[in-house]
Amino acid sequence: MSVSRDYGSSGAPPVGFADFSPTELYTLSENIAASIQGINQAWRQLDKTKAQVGSRRDTKQLRQKAHDIQLGINESVAATTRDLRRLTVVVRRGDKKQKLQVERLTQTFTDALTKYSAVQKQLSEKMQMHMPDLSMTDFSNEGADEDDDTARLVAQKQAQARMLQFESGLLEEREAYIRQIEADVLDVNQIMRDLGVLIHTQGATIDTIEGNIEAAGDRVEAGTDELIKASRYQAKFRRKMLILVAIAVIVGIILTIIIVTSLKR
């Protein structure tokens, strides 16, 4: 009986909005980077295993090792998807550089996951094409030394029954083996959809930051222009005032001269 494994991210609990934490940002980023490195190593190992399947080097130990690798990486992929979702929340209050870092991590993880998934499927198909050899028991000669025809017939029927039972068990064993191979293959469809949403959200956020920066720059530039205009206006105003004061002084001097001249007469 096969056991279903849920390596997707749709069942993970949602994460709420969080204050920016540089420590958590660093920790999550390091964990994700380590996971990406592990995924890249895994798909390369599986690619080498795929080349050996169906050859003289194809053994049960080889296939078991491939199975163990896939189980470990599948769990790592699920954990990394949750970390990326959390990291996207944490970095919302970070700066543009930190948001770009998260976007690059998400894209790198997506690329590694795509390669891993492709090698997994190719390995699964090749393993099913080249089933492991199982020892066969020869039932055909049982009872061959019996002289009595009846005893020989009974022995042949018993041998046929045991053969059918053996073939039935062999068929069940192969079906279980195929189910295990298929269960190892990670269904990345939902994960890819989630990552697509994350990348889109991160891109929109970065675009918004760039828009805000450009808008702030425009406002600064407009403010600078206004200051320049105000400075020019104040300079003109001061010149006008100086001219008016000079005119008033000249008029005052002229009036003073006229008054003094009149008094002397």
C-alpha cells in the first residue's frame, strides 16, 4: 500500500505581517542558499545514477541510494519553500538591496528546482524501463523422476500452482516498486505556482520602490527649482528695495538743499 507524500507548499500555514528583522533575514537567506546548493548537488548525483541504470553497475544499492537522496531533497524543497514565503514577509520593510537579494534567491531556487525535477522524471522513467532482475525458481522439472503418470501429473499441477503464486507475488512486488519510484518524483507544479506569485510580488514591490524613489527625486528636483525661483525673486526684491531707498535718499537730499537755500534767502 503506497503512502502519499505531500511535498507541496499549499498546506503550509500562512504567515502574517512581521517587523523587519536583519537577523532573521540573514538566517533565512543562509538556509535557503544552503538548500539550493544541496538541490544542485542532488540532481547531479541523480543524473550520474541515471546513466548507470540498466547497465552492469545497476544494483539495488544504487537504486536505494537514489531513493534516499530524493526523500531528503524533497523534504528540503518543502522547507525552503516555506522559508522563502517567510523571507518575503520579513523583507517587506527592508531596503531595495535586500529585496533584490530575496528576488535573486527565489529565482536561483526556481532554477535549481526545475533541473532537479527534470532529472527526477528521467530517472523514474529509466528505472521503470529497466526493472531489477529477480531470481526465478524453476518449477518445470519437479516430479520429472516420478515413474507413475498420476504422481507426475499431480506434481506438475502443484508446480504450476506454485508458479502462479510466485508470479502473482512478483507482480505485486513490481507494482509496489513502481509506486515507490513514482512517489519519489516531486510534484513541483504547485511549488512553481507559489514561487511565481512570490517573484511577481517581489518584482512589483521593487518597481514600487523604484517608482517612489523616482517620485521623490522629481519632488526634490521640483523643490530645488522652487527654491531657485524664490531666491531669484528675493534678489530682485532686494534690488528694487535698494533702488527705492536710494531714490528716497536722493529726494531727501534734494529737499534738504532746497529748504536750506530757501531759509538763507
